[in-house]
Amino acid sequence: MKRLLSEELISESVGARCYSTGPPTNRPLSTGVLADECTLESISSPGMRAVGSPSRGSVTHVGKRRRDSFRVSREPRRSATGQQLRTSVPQYIAEGTSERRAVTNAKRTNEEPRNITTRPDFPRSISSPVAGYSNAALDSQGGSQCFMNQIEAHSMQPQCFNTIKGELTENVDVVMEDQEAGPEPGPEPEPEQETLKPTPDEMFRQLKTLPITEEQLVNEVRGIYTGLVMVEKKCIEIDKQQAGSKLELSPSQWQSLVAVHRTLLYEHHDFFLASQHPSSGSILRPLADKYSMPARMWKYAIHSFLELLRQKLPGSMEYMLDFIYLSYSMMTLLLESVSHFKETWIECLGDLARYRMAVEEFDYKDRDLWAGISRYWYNQDAANIPENGRIQHHLAVLSRPDRLQQFFHYTKALTCVRPFASARESIANLVTPTLDIPPARLNLITSFVAAHGANFQQSSTAEFISRAKLFLSKLRKEVKMLGRQGQQGVYMTSCNIAAIFQYGDKNGIMEKEFIWKRPIPTAEGRILSMQGTFGANPVPRPTYSDLSSQLVFRASSLAFHTLIVMLDQVGDQSMYPNVHISMAFVWCLTLNPAAIQRLEPLVPWARLTTYLNSLFGSDTAVSKIEAEEFPVSDDTSVKQLPEDFLMRGQAWSRLYHPENFFDGAPSEDDRPSIEQPSTLIPRIQRCLWLGVRIATFTRWMTYDQTRGFAPTQLAHEYAPIAESIDSLGSNTD
């Protein structure tokens, strides 16, 4: 079990780096749950211990919470538990007392409010809410502003904690004085309702229920947030104190730590239910977003404690598993009841499943099962927010030991609309070991990764040419064995395109020259744009004097030489997806005159025309391929091709797919694992349609119905450059 402590096995943990500094309110709201945007490496396989199983007593009570079951009046349980939170937890941690009195087992000093659903076995650790607003105050602008000012004053600013603690102590003292003086005479009990006895001809009458007013919700949220801030501060202090300690904790101390973090989880749950309640208005609903409540819950209630538990392994294994199950159950509950943050909860579930996978050392079936669970949640999130590169990074971690699939997800994480910058470090960790492998021991996949590694590490031109030639020679021999239905070839094509964009480098020359999103011009507009760029005079060949241009030239040479090998496989249907992606990328290049001017000498235009002519058949729908509109299959089951989902989310592909193209698309689990034969015709139509669109420029190829596609004179001039293997590392000057 000591191997679990090795940093080689867990090189990165979710949020370990980025959560170390900065207040939570400084986090961008758009980053969702993982403020750090870091990763947890898979150290072993996931173990599927039934979530919420009867043997896990710490999570069974979570399932008892109903969707809208929060209390309007929370005073009865606050005094004793608030006092205990301030006294018992520090005593457990600092003094190591042997008294086994966890926070969750504290006795309530008062009875629960009647007719209100409550959580069993959970003491509240918050102070009494301050007086509520009247309806008139809520309706007025001043009342709303007053409430917002009070919430903002408690939004985790360091100077507010002493004030909150003082208010809490004052409230607790008042309650203690009232208890010593004896209970005050309460209101007279209401007369019991008449018990209705059913007869065979009638049913029970529905019990009378009262609607929840916005004023009650405001008071509820105010009270919840006050207690939440106090417990959050306590969790921050404890986690920081224990992170720097090497002392082993006793079972009673672990129980106290679990209890206080569980309390914070429950406070967040109540806050979300109350603030996002259907009866809440414009005052309450924006609060969770404004104060980054989902990120704060993940950071302080879950992630920081999981990291502490991981550091204390193997002695903390039992508590870590229990807390993972508890957090997982809480996230599934929030996913059902607070759908406004659906993407956040899904990513949290994927992270928790990945933690569970990482700590499983011995049971390989459990490890694989938890890896599948984590992958399921990440794929759900990728379908909802495909532009998020962080999700692709998570999927790359789960793709071990498949180097090619890992490299694909890492590069996609950098070329997404919202790139994940930390993926560059992960790419370096992936490609560096392949550079040390002797060439004789490299296979097709490792030679491909090594060629990209030489370009990524900006190695010498001679080394890059050597590694690229080795890969291309192996590709020619093994091109027909690229995996099921050309899946590996699709990954290679996508990685090559990412290399042209210098792996998401914001200072790269292609990043500056490529227009990522704009309306696609008509055929006449494209011709006018091309004439305006190139003019009537011959355009001088581009130079590649600066480093950025040289790296783009290297990557483009590798990408289009790889395409040449695939274009030689005429009639091989497994090559169609690779050609489809390559032509989609070339089409997007032609919509950017500055970008295509730089790369046009390297594109194998003549070979493309030959390959496209081989795709014509007796059943070719000429009207579809010649239409200006994007060709959509009449069969809705193949509206999106498998490679469309691999291109989806990458910034350059927005110029290819029309708006709302993926509306109603099936998820990863709903799509067939084996490609259907019905995808063949739509894929051929796409390739031919792209060829016709490119031919409208009349610069590199032409098209007519009688002769098909034909290369232009300029394409013939560029052919020796594009097809020469010696041009891999040299420019075209």
C-alpha cells in the first residue's frame, strides 16, 4: 500500500496546484467545478464498490433527502452544534482527546420543527438567522440591495470571519441563557385536525400544505450562508494544518474531520436547494453563480480533504473510500435536484470516480469498472460542453496505456474553443520518453508520437526529418492495419492538424492568421476574396525564416505526407474517415486566404483530384454534392458521422459544421460501437461536396459534371514540393 503514496503514481491531483492560492471569489465563473483545472493520474484501476451500499453507513442517509426538503425554520439545532463545532473539532485535532464524540453524533438541544422534513443523524452547525425582511422591503429596491449587501459582506472575505464568529457566539450565548432560565411558555397548540376515516366509496382528503414565500426563502438562505461560511473557514483551517503535519491521526480524529467536511457538504446542499427553489426570485438565483458556490463546494468540502486523505494513505484508506462514496451520492442528488449546474455536477462525478479508480491497487476488475464510470461522466460532459478542453484532458488520463488515444485527447484539449493550457505539460510528459527509445524498437504508434515529440520539443531539423521518415516508412507498410475502421488513422489526422496550429500556442503564426469564426461566403464571395488576396500577379512562395513558421512547415509537411499515404489506398473504405477530416481542414484553410497562401505548396492537390474522381459511382447524388448547402443525410441515424464527434469542439471545425448541426445528436453510449454500413454513402457525399466547394476557387482544382475533378497548372507546379519526402524539413525558398 505504500506505493499509493508515490508521486510517480499520482503525478497530478485534481486541483492540487491551482487551488493553493487565491481567494475563491477570484476564480473565473466560467471554469465550473475545477478551479485548478489539473488532473489526477490513474495509478491503478477503479474498484466498483456499490455506491451507497448498505455497508457504507456514512452515505445511506443522503438518499433519504427529498428534492425540496429544506427547512424554513432552522433555529432548534443551531445552538448546541454551533458550540460543539467551535470546541470539539479543534480539541480532537490539536489535543488528540480520546473522547469519541463526532460532530455528527451531537445531541440536539431542542426538538425539530413540526411538519418539516429534516436530515437524520445530522446536527446543524450554524447560527440563528437574523431577522427577515418584510414583503414591503422585498418589493422595494432598497430591501433587495440591503440583502445583497449582507450576502456580499459574507462572501468569504477574510475580514468577515471574526464578525461572523462573534455573531454566532452571541447567538449561542443567548440560547444558553434561555435554557438556564427555563423554557418560555410556547404558543397554545393548534387544535388537531379532524381525522378523516375513509369509506369504501371515498379516498383520503389531501393534507393542507402552505406555499413557501420568497421572504421565507430569503431568511433561509441568509441563515444557511452564515453557517456555511463558518464551517468553510473551519475546513480550510483544519486542512491547511493537517497538510503540513506528518503525525498519524487516531480514528476519533478522522471521524471528526469527516464529520466537519460532511457538514459543509450538507450546508452547500441546503444552500443550492433554497437559492434555486422554484419560488426563489431574482434576488436568490444569481447568488450561487456570483459567489462561485459550486467551485467552493468542490474545493473546500471535497477536493482539499481528498488530497489530505491521499497524503495519509494507507492509514486513511477506509475513510477515503467512505468519503468518496458520500461525495458521489451527494453529487448524484444535486444532479437530480439542482439542474442549473448540471455540467458542474457531471464533471464532479467523473472526478470522484477517477479518484476511486486511482486508489484501487489490487482489484483490476474494480479499477476498470470505475474507469468506465468516470469515462461515462466525462463523455456526458463533453457532449454538453464540447468546447471545454479540460474534459478532453480528463479523457486522456483515462486512456492509458493507449499512447495514440492519449495524444489525441491532449492535442484536442489544446485546440478546443476553450483550450486547457495544462495539457502542454502533459504532452511533454507523454512524448519525452519516446525520444529515448532506440529507432529499431519503435512501432507505428510510438514512431508517430516520437515524430511529434521532435517537433513539439523543437528538436533539430535533422532529428525531425529522421523521425518523420521512420514513421512514414512504417505507415506505408502498416496502413491497412490502422485499427478498427481506421480509428487510429483518424486520431493521427487530428493530431497532425493540432501540430499545424503549434499545439494551441497562442503566439503561433497560424493562430494569428486563422479566422476561427465568421459567416461562410458564397461561391462568388470566395472568388472575390481569393482574387483580392492573390491578385492577377503570381504570388511568391512563402518563406519560413522565423522559428514559428519553421515549426508550422514541419507539421504541415508531416500532415500532408501522411495524407498522401492514405490517398494511395484507393478503394479502401477504412481510409474514408481520414480523407474526410483532411478535406474538411483544407476547406477551412481556403476560407482563410492568409493561411492557405502559407500552406498551399504542401497540399497534394493532384492526388486529391485523382482520389475524389475514384469516389464517383452510379448512385452519386450529383445535386447534393453541387449544392451550396451542407449535405445532410436523409437517414437521421447517420446525420452525424463518427469523425464529426472527434472534430466537434475544435476551434477550426466551427467553419465546417453548420449551426445546430449536433442538436439531438446521440451521446457516446447511445452511438453504436461498430460503425454501420449506412455511413458509407453520406461520407462519400461529404468528401465530394468538399471537393466541389474547394473547386469553386478555381485556383488548385476545377470541377464539371462531365470530366469530374482536374488539377490546375498551379497544382502541377506544387506537386513536386508536396510529394518530395526531402521537403519534410526544408522550406520552399
